[in-house]
Amino acid sequence: MTITEKILARASGKQKLSPGDVMFAKVDKVMLHDVSGPGVIKVFSEWEKKKGLKLKQIWDPDRVWVAEDHFVPSADRISAENISNLSNFTKQYGITKHFKYGLGQYGICHTLSHEEALVLPGEVYVGGDSHTNTTGAIGAFAAGLGHTDIAYVLMNGQIWFKVPETMLFKIDGIKPDHIMAKDIILKIIGDIGTDGANYKAMQFAGSIMKHLPMEERLTLTNMTTEAGAKNGIIEPDETTYAYLRERTHTKYSPMHGDPDAHYTEVFTYEIEKLEPTVAKPFSPGNISAARDLQGTELNKAYIGSCTGAKLEDLRAAAEILKDRKVKIRTQVLPAAQSIYMKALKEGLINIFMQAGAVVGPPTCGACCGAHMGVLGKDEVCISTTNRNFPGRMGHVESKTYLASPIVVAASAVTGRITDPRDVRN
Amino acid sequence: MSNKSNGNSIRGKVHKYDIDNIDTDVIIPGPYLKIHDHKELAKHAMEGIDPSFPEKVSQGDFLVAGNNFGCGSSREHAPIALSQTGIKAILAQSFARIFYRNAVDGGYLLPLEINESTVKKISDGDELEIDIAKNEITNITKNDHYLMKPFPELIAKIVEAGGLINYKPDY
């Protein structure tokens, strides 16, 4: 069995599972945020109305955490009310891991999942957000669900899954300085298509893993959602364990695939052959080499989100922006308070501000078109985020190009889509 | 279910968007995710593709589309907004996984899988009658019949229960 099959087998008390099997799995961790949380509250209140009962307790408050990320700091009256309702909800059900903005650590849910070691190798983790796949980089089964499913998990501690087939992506070689994990995953989505992994697991392996930091791995799994995958996953190794040692003392039972595990498809990539890659409007699968788009004029650069504002992303962007000035409006929104503070300590925030960029609070912000720099009609943005559907970051006639933090930073400097090699030289 | 339904069959008019990858950002754009009033969400259904959509739909109608319908976000706002306009079922070549399970588990609408040639044969404005138990679609306007892909066993049970919250599993 693959790592995904073995984790699901353990969670459903089965000796063996095969792709296509449908079962209920016990959930280890669950997350909700300020968009899925109010939905859960509504499902609960409808259940109470229908049954004429009060839902006095949930399955296990210690296995639940809550993030405030999409519309925070509260974008308007409605989002402020959602946050108040969420605060009442966590108080009522005794959920203590509620990361509140303005009260210490908070940030984008997927970033907190690894930064705070809220999910551990071998666990089954579900979240009320499609990019829950991100956390699979830690060696967990991590999948996104809607708010009804999350409400069901909060009541019952389990949820149904169809065991996915696993596609294996082997990436070999030594990573060149101009390539980041974002280029790898954009290339893969370009190759297999935005439904190329529908209902499947995308597992990443290969010799690059020896040197690929945890946060770069998280970029790979994050965007498996954009290929339709149920989950993205990487087998835990010394990099995983070292990352977790810095964050938690909690014991866990990691899982690894069997040597004879069956992968429905195996793809191999040589990382030296990859180019800095950009996804053009209006699909993450619509890719080109950055150099083939170098005449493209831009209005904005956005460095943010669970995909592209982790500490490694900020370090990479700062390396380009150091002693340079941005030519277009540029925003940097670190993905969590702790990352913001580390970036501050390392001098990265100073570099961004010296370059002329505005640095904002952790939030999903304009990545989902919510607030904090959304795009107007005909505006063109290059962004470290994960989606560029019509209207994703604002007006339906705006355009978003997706790229790695170094491509975005290099493009911010020139005002056109730019390969980082052409700025460095 | 609308008063046009009869037992296991449902009847309504087709709204066809013959495109692949209709994503959740066009079904219900990001700024509306803070809204949790279902009727309010319906006013913005399909806004990124066709802002007049909510006015066109009558209770019990169907939406017909291509591959990978509902890709993108896990926002349950998407099936909620569509169902609140009156859409009872979506007939598509394939669905993105979270949209599919949200539609079923939330009990909002039926995601029905049909093949490419069936998508081609159905036109905007056609009147269809769908027999869920028999997996049959009758095109009343064109006097034609098609088959749809049956629900997997668990999905059929959740649909019958009216959503996951009402479903009693035997685990």
C-alpha cells in the first residue's frame, strides 16, 4: 500500500485498502476558519432546530483548531460579526486553539498547521478549506472539505472517503538557484491539467527531497488542489522530523508506503531542465516560461498567501529585492504572525520597505479577492498565490499571473514579467 | 423538490454553459464568502459567468456543463447559491471532488454525471425529465432519451437521507 492507503487503513481499522474502496475514517485533527466556521455554526443551529435539542458538546475540542484568515483584520461589518460568532462558538465548545488576530500568533490556516505543528505525520487531517492538501507535506493525509462535512466531523469524529489512486511525481537532480518549488508544481499542473489528478493522491519524491526545505515541500502539496487532487503527500524523512523537533515534543507514529506500493502513474522530472514558470490567466495550468512572457506589462506584484508567503518565500523574494527598488505597486503579506516576526528579525521586512513595497498583516487578503489590495478592471498582477480564475483577485476583467516569489520579486523590479536570472546578472 | 416532480423523477428546464472547468470563483466570487444568508448568496450565483443567471432560473431547473464542474475552492457557498436560485441538479461530464461531496453531503442539489455526447445533445432551454432511480434522462423537447452514470452506493444512501447530517452510517 502507498502512504495514503496505509494512513487511511489505520484510520478505518482495516488491514488492507485499495483505491476505490469507500470507508469512514477516524479523524485526528480538524480545522475551520472564518469562512467555513460560520457555515458550521449554521449547520449546527439547523440540526438543533430540526431535532429540538441543544448540541451540548462536540466530539473532541482538543483535536480542533480555528483560524481567522480570510477577512481579517475584519474587512467590514459582516466579517467582524463572523469573527464574533466564531469567538462565541469556540468558547461555547471549549476549543482553546483559536488563533485570533491581534492576540499573538495567528495567520493563514494552512501556515499555522505546520508552523504550530498542529498536524503530525501519519494523521488524518481535514479542514474546511480546499488548500488543506498543503499539510500533506508533513506526511499526513490532509484533505479539504466543505462546512457540512466539517460539522459532521465535529459531531462524530469521522468522515467518509473514497480511497484515492496515487500518482507519484519523482523529481531528481540538484535544484538550481533560479528554480523554486512553485516552478515544479506549475510545470506539473501544466502537464497533467487542472483536472489531471481529480479524486487522486499526488505524492512527491525523488532526489531533490534531500535538500528541499519543509516550506518548499509545502508549496508542492499546496497546489495539488489546483490539479483536482484529493490530497498531496510526501513521505516523512529527516527534514520532516527536524522541522517538527523545533516545534513540538508530541510523539507521533509516522507512516511510510510499502516497497511494493502500487502507483497508478509515475512521472519523472529533472529539475535542472525546468525554467522559471508562470501560469497565465485564467488557469493555473496555462503555463509558459517566464522568459517567453518578458514583454508583459504589470500593474501590481503580490507576495502573500499560504502558497507564497512562508519564511522561505520571503527570504527568496528579499534576496532579489535587496538594494533594488520596485517599479510597480508591490505588497508583501507574511502568512503568519510568527513568520512576520522572523522576517523582521532577519531584516527582510526592512529590505521590502526599502525597496518601496508595502508590508501588510497576515491574511488571505487579495489572494481570494477579499480585501487588502484587490484588483480593479484591466489591472494586471503577478502573484505568489495559487489561483488565477476570472475575478479571483478582484474584478472579473483583471488578470493574475502566478509565479514563484523570485519571479514575482524580479518582475516587481522591472514592471514586466521577468526571469530572476535577468535581474541578478 | 418542486411541484413539477413526481416520485423519483424531477422535471425542469436546462440552462446550458458548454464550458469546462467552471470554477467556484465564478460560481460565487470570493467577496461573498463572508455572507451566510443563503437567499442573499443566490443573488450572486454564477456572477462571474452570467450575472443574469439568478433571474433566468425557475424552481426545479437544471444546469448543464462540461468537465470538472466546481473546481477550485471548498466553499459550500457554491452549491448553496446554485440550489437557492432553484437549480435542482447539475448535469456535467465530471465534477471537482469537493463540489461533488458538498452538493451531496449538504443535500443541496444532485450532481449527475453524463457523457460528452449527452452534453452535446442537450440544448439550452430544453425541458428534461430525470428519473433518479432508473438513471434515465428524457429530453421532452427533443423526444430523446439518455442514460446518466449511477450514484455509487454510499452517495445514493446520503442522497436518499437528504444529506450527510441525516444519514446513519453502519460503521
